[in-house]
Amino acid sequence: MKLIHPEISLPIIEDTYICYEWIIELPRAFSKYVQELFNQINGGEGNFVLSCNEQEMDISKSMDIIINPFSVNINERKIINKLYTELSQTAYNSENYLFTQNLLSEIQKYFLNLEQSSNYILEMTSEIDMIALFKALDIKLEIFADDFFEKLNQYIKILAELMKKKVIVFVNISSYFSKEQLEELIKNAAYNEVNLLFIENQQKGYSLKDTKYTIIDKDECEIC
């Protein structure tokens, strides 16, 4: 996995570590690169290039960015849509196909019985959409986290497993967590086979284990 930018001589991410910390001390450069990366992750244009084994990857599909960790929601729309799609595919696989067909048949019989018990002639589609059924039942992912930090770890796991994200970007994450918590976050990312990129606007008074540092100082000099 490699992340580069044509205006930066050093790779921001390369296949060496699970976590990378990119410190951008110049405010103008910090806002420029964060905004550009944010735009690309959300489907916009930009000059960052993500690749794996020399093959360019779609940044909007492969990366996610968290600017406000308090806003993470494991049941946000994009995650629920992906969940419903995967559950729908599972419902029709070889193991569940007959059970799914029997269930849908019983649902149709139930509404036919309702029609007979009412004073109305009803019209119903011959095929029931499983995704519509999931929505009607308001199926969601269970939140098992007890606190804000565990909730973030659960979010990383879902992004990696369900959304197939390869890189998760955090902006100024060190403002919210201790060194020990950040190292636990890195271990969790390694377990879920996802790279982390911490973008910070200043150096901290400590170094994180298994993390590579790249710095753009206030004079716009690159330091590795």
C-alpha cells in the first residue's frame, strides 16, 4: 500500500508500517492537504494517489477520514446500505436460499389472509425485496462499546470488514487520546489489516510504537 502526492517527495504511506503519522506544521499546508484528501475520499478531485502492487486504487472506496471522532456512527447510511446488500446476498446463498423462499412465501400468505379478513381488495407485488424488508424491520448493527474509545475501535473494525477500507485517516487524533490509547488503536488496526494515517498539526512529546513519521515543518521542508 502506498499513498503519494506529486508536491511531496516522500511517500506518505508505504508498505512498511501499519501506522503513519504525517505532521504538517504550516497551517496553510495543513488545511490544503487535509481538504484535498477529504475531497478525494468523498468522491471529489485531488492529486493524492493510492496504489497497491503498482495498481492505482479508488481512494473514495479504499479510504475513510475521521475529522471529528465524536461523530462516528456505526449505523450511518453508507454502512447500513452496505450491510443490507451483504445480508441480501447471504439470504440467497446456497445455505439460506430455501429458508428465504419459504419465509417470503409465508409473508405473502399472511397478507392474503389479511385481505380475506378485511373489506378491501388488495394488490401486492409477487416478489418481496429483501432490502425493503430489512428497512421495515429497522435492522442495525448492535453497539457493544461501553465508551467513546471502544466505539471508535468498533467503527474501525466495521470499516475494515464490511466497507473493505484499506486506510483510515485521523486528523489531530492525539488531541483526544493518550499515547497508550493510540497504541491500542494501532494494534486494533493491525488485527483488522487496515493502515492508519494520523495527520497532526504539531509534534507530540512522545513517539508511538510501530509508527513512521513524516514532517512538513513551518518552512515547508520535508523531514523523515
